[in-house]
Amino acid sequence: MSASPDTPEVVDPAAASPVAPGLGDQYDTYARQHRARLFGMWVFLVSELLIFAGLFSLYAAYRAEYGADFAAGIEHNNATYGTINTLVLITSSFTVAAAVHAVRGGRTRTAARLLYVTIAIGAVFLVIKGLEYSTHLHEGFAPGPYYSNTELPQFGARMFFTLYYIATGLHGLHVVVGLGLLAFVAWKAHRLRYDEYHHVGVEMAGLYWHLVDVIWIFLWPVLYLMG
Amino acid sequence: MAHAQTPAQAPAHHRITARTNLFVWVALVVLTALSYGASRLHLGTADIVIALVIATIKTALVMLYFMHVLEETFATRAAIGLAVLLFLTLLLITVGDPLTRRTYPRAPAPPAPAPVLQGLGAD
């Protein structure tokens, strides 16, 4: 096993790949560059989590104060829309996980197709959300000073729907950004700019999309179920 | 023959298979159905606990398998753990205030201002 002077130098297949990106000066290998980028993405994602932490905290504090009004607000929320959207997002998380799995195995074309499917499912989420918003607005459940529902005039209910719009609005913004990221990597995958060694973009876009899913996994019970 | 540095995908990546991903998806759907079903029983406070416990399990599944935390480095896991800790701290301190105020009576809820856009709710 010991290398004799005649042994040719072992070539890192990642460096030999035709789609190899630049290797940062600070990295010895592509493997390290890959891991460092994923770590950077995670640090970004947890800081995103802390943005939502503020909203969840506000929700908890107002709910502690106006529990009955929040429960009434949830009863007036449309659990069917919310539940369908939960299933939609979970499924899109699965397809993006499958895309990452495919590109890791070097099946870049399959990954591109799965990413396109994910984008389509993500768009379905936004359409359902839009339908839901329009239903709420017609019932007078609008945010802040625009609230005009007469069935639930209490302060707590107004607060619930204001938080509902801020939380789902911020989440929806993340869905839109996530769709943009997915479209970018889907196009690159479509053009075969990734292989089994170089695909950190797909992994990062996937992580972002999963974050969007995780936030919704908590928004769903908090806004639709805990009546 | 000597091995070069680990290439971009470490062997550990292969621990999570396509089959595992599929099982995780099925588990997430089942948990969603369970959570929905439990919420229809209207169990009061237990409602909240059940919903949040199921959401936590679902999040753990997504993070461990779909987000590959199982394969991540210690540094990444530490960053996640710290963020969760900060999240819970922020949440508990914020909710602890209204839950434990006993020193002065609660202020009455402010009266509802007149709707800015009349007729938004009227068709």
C-alpha cells in the first residue's frame, strides 16, 4: 500500500470534473469548499429562523393575553386551505430532497426535472394562499387598521389576523425567493452545469426550500389548528 | 493504492437513500393527518400540546433526513443547536411577561379604530 516513487499522483476526480468551479485560495480541496459553503448556508438559515422567532414570540405573548379571541380567530380561519397547503409544501420538500439525491448520484437531468416539479408545486402553494387571502379580505379579516369584520370585533381577534398576515406574508415572501433560487439551479442543472462532485448550489437552494417548509410546519398548527 | 482527499461527496452522503426519503415523506403526511384529526377533537389545552409536539417531530424529520443534518459536521450542528436555544429563550422571555404579570391590573384592550377602508368586507 505504501506509495513507491513511481506511483503516479492520485488525481482528485472533483478537480478533474469539467464543471469544476474555482477553488477558493483558503481551501485545500473541493470537499472542504463544499462543506464550508453548506456551513455558511446553515448559519444564514438559523439567522432566518430568528426573524421568525420574533413573530412566534409575539404570537405566544398575545395569545397568553387574549387566548379566547385567538381561539375564535382560528375557528374562523380556513383549516382546509391550510391543511392542503401543508401537504403541498411537504411534498415539494420531498421532491427537492429527491433532486439533491439525484444530483449527488450524478443524475443531473433527473435532478433538473425534479426541481421543475418542485417549482410547480411551490407555485400551487402560492395560488392556494392567494385564494385564502381573497376569502379573508371579503370577510373583512384584513390586517391592522383595515380590519372590518363585525362578527369578531374584539381586539385579540384583530391582533390574531394582523399576526396572521405578517407571518404568512413573510413566509410567502420566502416562498417567492425560494422559487427564484430553485429556478436558478434548475436551469443550471438543465444545462448540465452540475455533476456528482459539484452541486452545492442545488444543496443550498434545497436547504432554503426546506426552511420554508419547516416554518410552515409550525405556522400551520399555530394559525389553523390550535383553536 | 493510496486514497486522495475525500471528493466532494463524502461516503457518508449515501446513508440517506431515496427509499428513506420516501418513508420520511409518508411519515410527514401521516403526522399531518394525525395533527389535523387531533385538532378536530377540541381537547382544549391538550390541543396546543399535541399540535406543537407533532410539529416538532415533523421538523426533526425534515431536518435530519431532507436537510441531511444526520450527515452534517459538528460545527453545523452546534450552530443549529445554539439557534434553537436562542429561539426558545426569546419565546419564553416574551411569553413569560404576560403570563406572570401580577403587580398591576391589565390595561383594557384599546378600542377598535374605525376601519380605514369602509366596504372592504362588504360586497
